[in-house]
Amino acid sequence: MKYASIIEHGDKKGNGMVVRFRLPSGLEIFGLPTENFYSGDWDLGPTWNYAVMADTPFLVDTGRYGQSRQLLQTMDTAGVRPSDLEFVLISHSHEDHDGGLAELVGMTSLKVKAHAIYDLLIRQYPDMAPADYKRHFPAKCWHCFMPESFYAVHCLEYHRILQHLDVETVGSGINSLCTDIATSHLPGHSPDSLAVILGDEAIIVGDILLPQISPWPTRLEMYDEISGVVGPMFPDPKEILGLDRYLQSLKQLRRLGTTHPDMLVLPAHRFYYDGQWNMVDLTRRVDELLEHHVQRCADIVDIVSRGHGEAEEIVRRHFKPSLLKGPGKHMAINEILSHCELLVGLGDLVETGSHRYEASGTRLFESLIPSLEE
Ligand SMILES: [Zn+2]
Ligand SMILES: [Zn+2]
């Protein structure tokens, strides 16, 4: 692969790999994937964390909870010492990206940077929690659908430590991190998603855009739960959540790809999978994802037009059964609700009850692609 030399080979999914990327300017970036524990049809492969050896060297993401020792070992193999790094930047608040953060900070005293929404969402607000058993969940997990038994085993300790972290916040829009390197706030997959633009040579995109996988979009509806927390700073839900915002973020990436077609895209999952590299062309990948979402809108409108307007019914008719096992079902419902929200916003669907829809007869979603150059 262009720019890359493999320091350590891993398995077919990329677990255990250590990779050095050297860009034409001489900038070095280390790809440091850490293992994930999902499987089946929703398997993401490992989380790709990156060490960027700029004039102010930093790490992007820390993998899942329990992976920080592994990450430190991987860094060691790459020849990167924690003391070489100035800070760790979190791409977004999902646990496969910041799960190892508190542990890593405990072992290394690294400073933490993340979007301002991240800083708000990792804290606990017992009086604002949507349910009593969620009083000790941080706000970022209030929408989580996993049962309390899962949370108690897998997350409680991690959140307890995480909420005490000091975070240096990064603002919305474009913000300089160091010479020629800037963050861009591109929400939609998560309200706090950041991409890191490395001059005109490369971009670390987190989960905003992935090869092979369509990142799941948030829903505007999620704002109700966190409005007390983020409302004072972010009063408009459409600015941070929902499929419409996600598509706008993709279009922002597309514009970048048009100006810099040779940019190396460093995604957080599936960069290497099934024994091969998945190189991402920004413009082409954004077009594929837009096409995917428009196609999904078309399917939903067709299903609803045939009289199946209940969200769960749409899910059963749209997804193949293997995708609906276990947590997959919740992911699938989220996908459908997120698209229905967009379609209601456009006027193609009318919500006639809670998560129940009727088709209006229009197909305005088809205009989502021609508006690319807006
Ligand atoms: Zn994510
Ligand atoms: Zn992820």
C-alpha cells in the first residue's frame, strides 16, 4: 500500500498490526489497531488508533475499555513512547474509541482533547437521567439500549473513572491543533465527531466515513434526553444530530476530496480487513454512502406506501433476518428511525403516531444527491 510499511503483521482483520505511514512531506503516522469484541454481520474489525508524529505529536483514540495496555505495547513496537506525545485527541464519544482513555491517562498522564460536546457528555447528571437505573450513566450513554446487567459488568468502572477526566475542549468548525493540522467538527454519526485534517496530505476520519461499512446515524429524537446538558451551548438539535446533519458532514468531506483528490484517508475501522487494504477515495466513498442512504429512503417509502408504516414492521421488511439478532435489532431500528426522521422532515412521510408513518406520495429524498454542490 502507498505510503505504508508494516512493522508488525497481524491477523486477517488487522488485529495485532502495527503500520508506519510516511507522507510525502515526511510526516509520520503510526496505525495502531486495537481489538473490538463485536462479531457476526455487524463486525467492525479493530479500532484504528493513530499516533501522528507532527511537531506537536499526538495520539488519536484509545480503543476499547481494557485495551490500553495492548495499545501501549503496540506503541512500543512502533517506537512511540507516551512521553513523546503531547496529548490524545478523542474522535468521538463511542466506547470503541475512548474506552481505553481513562486507563491510558492513568498510566501516562497524557492530556486529553475532544470536542466540547464530549466534555459535556462524559459527565453524570443524576437529576437529569432519563431513568432511575441510568442515574450513574454518563449523559453519552443515556440512549444506550443494552440491559443494566451488561452495563454493570462492562461499563460501570470505565465511566466512573472517565467522568473525572480533565478535557481540553476543541470547538466547532475548523480548529488548528498544531502547524498544518486542524480538527473539523463533522457531527451526525455522533454529536461530537471530529476529523483531523493533516495538511493537504491525509485525513483521520474516525467513524464519520468508513470503507465497507455505512456508519450508523444518530437521531434528532436523541436530543430530548440530553437537551438539559448540551442545550445551553448547542440549542439547535439539527446542528449536532440526525441523518440530515450526517449527510451534510459527508458533503463537507466530499468538498475536501474534490480539492485534494490524493488525500490519504485514515479510517477507524476496516482499513485492513479480510487480508487486504481498503483504500478510501473521499469523493467516491461519499457518493456511495449518499447513494446507500437514498436507496434506503426509497425502500422505506415503498414499504410504508404498501401500508406497513410501523417502525418495527419496516425493520423486518427492510433488513435480512441475520442482521436482526441480538443488539443488531436495535441498530436496525435506529437506522430506520433515523431515515424516517429525515423523510418526515422532507415531507415524504407523515408521522401519524409514535414511530408510525404514512407516505405522502412525494419522493423528495431523491433530491439529496443533486444538492451535492450546494
Ligand atoms: Zn462510532
Ligand atoms: Zn467505531
